[in-house]
Amino acid sequence: MVTASKDKTARLWDAQSGQLLQTFSEEQSDSGYQYFDVNATFSPDGKSVATVLKYATVRMWNVQSNLLLQTLSGHQERLVHAAFSPDGLKVVTTSYGTAHLWNAQSKQSDRISCRHRGRGYDQKQLSHTAFSPNGQTVVTAYWDGVICLLDAQSGKLLQLERHQGPVEHIAFSPDGKTMVTVYQDGIARMWNVQSGQFLHKLEGHQGSVKHATFSHDGKQPLDKKIIGS
């Protein structure tokens, strides 16, 4: 497993023994910004780790050798998240208002995929990003309710929807045809990915819904396929 900390390190651990295996670190001499998000994620094949340990930089590391494979830089604002596509060939990096699509092997940025300008700095903050199960679509969501659906190959904006209230989390169904979004109003909403059509609400929580997920087999009735918390 991998953990990330604001001490500008990501640490690789043996999940069974708790032994520290590797440490991936940024230069401590870089004073930079005091406020930044940290993130670390494995590639699908488990051979590399992408880390967000610095204000606007993503680094990719070899898990076995601890060698730095490449640096992805190009964002001008606070970096929030990095995620691999299911086949490991693409990486999406997201910051306040922008998302970049990268070739994971050549470190070339394919496209600035979605540039969103909210009315205030906090309003254009990206809250969540995800690839569809087939890797063909990237979705990015923002605190002001904007959701962007993008073509993962070209970076072309397929659809932009604006909803009321901050989006907390997004999840795709296993077949990639349906998407659930959850909000601070305690309601989860179901959408048709291809058309963008709203399907229905899932109501019942008394507080803000922070997370939702589909069952892996997709065989359960719809109202039992979503878990909110």
C-alpha cells in the first residue's frame, strides 16, 4: 500500500507486515506554497506510483527501484489529484479549474481537457475526477456544481452540465452507461452518461452524502447497488 503526507513524502508499505519498503520524496528545500493537496495512486499494473506532493507537480516513480520515471508539470494552480486510466496508458491530473490528460509513457500532455472558470477561487475547485470503466471517458466535477465529460483519447469536451450545489463524489456503473453524483444536500442523483439525461434521485440520508459506489457484478436491484455515506 502507499500513503502520502504533507511532509512531501509518499511511503510504500508491506500491507501484511507493516514494513516500510520505499520512500518517494520531494526536495525539502523547496519552500513553495504552504497549502497543497497530497495524493498517491498506483498504476493498474502496480509497477509505478504517481504522487502529488508539491503545489503543481506530479511525479511518477518505479515501485521496485524507487527511481523517478518522469515529472508531469504544466498546471498553474494548486494540484488536487492524479489518476490512471484503466489500461494505465493515460493519466489525468486536476487542479483548481483545469484538467490535463497525459500519455503515461511519453509524458506528453495530450490536451488541456477542461478549463472551468468559477466565479471565485473556491467555486472552481475540482472536487473529484474519474475514468469510466472502459477508459474512454473522463469526468471532472467542481464545487460549484459543474460536471465535465471528456473524451479520454482526444481531450475533447463531450458534455458540460451545471448542477445546484457542490459535487462531493462521482462513480460509474460497471458497464459505464450510468453515473451517480452525490451532493452536500444529502441526495444522490443518477445520470445517463451518453445523453446526460437525469434519471432519478436517491433520497433518505439526513446529512451530506460523501461517497457512492456500484456493486461490482451489477446484478443487484438499482436501489441496492449504491452505498452512500
